[in-house]
Amino acid sequence: MPDHAPSSTRPGGDALLGIGFVLVWCTGYIAGKAVVGHAAPLTSLALRFGIAAVLFGLVSLAARVPRCSRAELWHSAVTGVLMLALHFGAVYVAFRMGANAGVSALVIGAMPLLVALVATLDGSERLGAWRWFGMGLGLLGVVLVVADRVDGATPLPAWGMLLLGLVGITAGTLYQKRHAAQLDMRLALTIQNGAASLVLLPFALGEGFHFDNTLAFYWPLGWLVLVNSVGGFALLFLLIQRGAATQVAALFFLMPPVTAVFGHFTLGEHLTWLKGAGFACAAFGVWLTTRASGRNTD
């Protein structure tokens, strides 16, 4: 059956949720860059997701959230492995292999198109011409923003890991929407983060579980846990629960341009007219893709 987005009755609230999610999620790229400078990549992820699982678990216990069925537990665990462990793990390994940041943003930036294509092929959603046009504009915006950072230096194995990360976040988004969006958010995120941490733990041990015992590591890790894993994943869960998968995925077109703006103010990265044009294209593309909220065709 086509996926009717229930968010049509509260567009203003969902718009605020979407803006908050994009802003919170983008800070993770800045904090993540700081963390991997002081820790092995998969070690930092195992710690991040493990601590987040404990925090969500404590909240669930305090709120006396009812236990879930085995099927619900399984679905949430699969979502966590796909969206968190596979996606972030593959991207972090790609960075270690020498992946260029622009290439990484470009590959993962194709996620909304892939989600839309899969959802269309399996019949769960139907996108009209204007929404497909919006998808195209969104991807063009990503290309314009990262164009000056894309080069031929990224090795082939790193490309493979980036594509694996793309598959992970795409499959995780679709799987959560269809199988794991109705469970209580606090319990679901406990399971998702816990499953991701357990899957990554053997790889982290293979890295020697290395991290610097300094504030330069703990400050950005704390931000990743409290702001991105707790705040960002909670917002993403609510958006997937309330909207169509393609509408939520389209927000990821905004990640590279918003991250570029953050990088300008926090890392001194240069903003150009091309990046500004990319920001405009991405924003208009997202608006076109999400404006038909609650409808399956344009």
C-alpha cells in the first residue's frame, strides 16, 4: 500500500522538527572530525553508541516503558545495525582509507534519491514529476556544495566502503519506517544504539580500543552522545514515525550545505558563491520534495 504521511495535519510542527534535525545532525560532522583525531574510528563509534544506549535505557527504566515483543526487539536491532553500525562504521573506515570529505558527502548525499527509487519500485510510495524534480535539484545542490572538494585521490576500496555506508543508511531508513517506527522511541533507541555498539565492539577491540584520555577527546564525544545520538536520533525517529520515508530522506540533501556553513564559522572553511548556489538548490529541492506532504502524487 502507498505510504500516506500522517504529518499532513501538522506541517508547521514537522517543519520545525526537520529544521532542528538538520541543525543537530550537521554538528555531528564537526564533532566527529574532532573525535577521530583523538581515537580510532570504530572505537569512537562503539563508545558513542554504547553510552547512548545506556542513557536511553535509563530513561526507559525511569519512565517504566513496557517491554517489547521479540519481533519488535529484532526489528529495532536490525535498524540499529543498518543505520548506525553499517552506515557510520563504513564511512569512518572510508575516511581512514583516505576518502575525500567531498566524495564522501557526494556519495551519502545520494541517499534520498536511492530511498525514493526503492520506495517507488516496491510500491510503498508514489512520487509525481515535481517531487522527482525536487530530488534532482537537491542532488544538484549537494554537487555544487562539494564540487571544490571532490578529487581523484580517493582510493577504490574507500569508494566501496562509502557505497556500503550509503546502502546502510538507505536500508535502515526504509526498514525503520516499515518495521520499527511504532515502538516507544526511548526503548527503540536503546535497542538500536546497543545493537550498533555490540556489532562494532569486536572491530574496536581489533583497533586496540584506542582513544586519548584527554578533554580534547571527551568534549566532542560528549557532544556526539548528548546532542547527536540522543537529540539527533530522537528527532530522526520522530520524523520517520510521522512522515513518508522519501520526505525524511530528502532532508539529507541539506546536510552538506548546512555543514559547510558550520565549517565556515567553526573551522574557518571558505564559503563561495558556488556553495551558496548549492544551498539554494538543495533548499528548494527539499521544499519541492516535501511540499506534497500527505499526498502520494503531485
